[in-house]
Amino acid sequence: MKKIRTTMEGMIWNANHVLDSAIDPKTNGIPRDLFKQCKGIVLLSVIEAGFCFSGNVGTGVVMARTDDGSWSPPSAVGLAGVGFGFMFGAETKDILILIMDSNTLKVRTFLSPTSLFLYKNRPTFVCRCY
């Protein structure tokens, strides 16, 4: 039974189904070797809508691989954004981000409740940890 995506239970349920689809050997998803090498994983469910101006909001979970190879308990994350330009419509999307480098995982340990990510030549986004 599908859960409400804004609850922790719903975020975990959605993340589990997205991950199952992504690593299913019968689909053209993520190669299992790549998944086995990653140090962390972020699974987000995002809703975006707009007419000239747009907005998006999403929730999800982040997990890190521990030293013994198991996964940490999931932590809830959220994102929000705004945009403008020629646009009309709405969409929902599930986003899977593999964190391949342990330094990247250590740098972004979410030291404050709200973190602003600013990277040269990379997207900028705000992540709110619950």
C-alpha cells in the first residue's frame, strides 16, 4: 500500500520502490557494480509546477555506507526551489543520486539544520534536514 510521501514512513516506502526499480537486473537502471561502489545514496521525490514562474518541493532520504559495508539508518531531507522563464505545466519525478566519494559524504554532514550547497560548476540547492 502506497504511503504519504511527506511522512518518514512514506519517504522510506518511496525510496525503497525507486531503488528496487533502479537496481532491478531486468531493467536498464543503475549497474549493480556502480551501486556497490557508492559511499552514499540520496533518494528524492520532487513535484514541480509553474506558469512563467515555477516552484518545486521535494522530500526524501539520505543514507551512508558504514565502515562494515552496511547502510546507515535513513535521514530525512527536503528541498525547495523557484524559477522563472517560458514554462507551463507540472511534473513529479523521483531522483536517485549516488555519492561515489567518501570525502563528498564527509564534507556534507549537514552540520546545521539548513545547509546551502554552493559549488563551482555544479547546481546550487538548499537542503533542509529533519
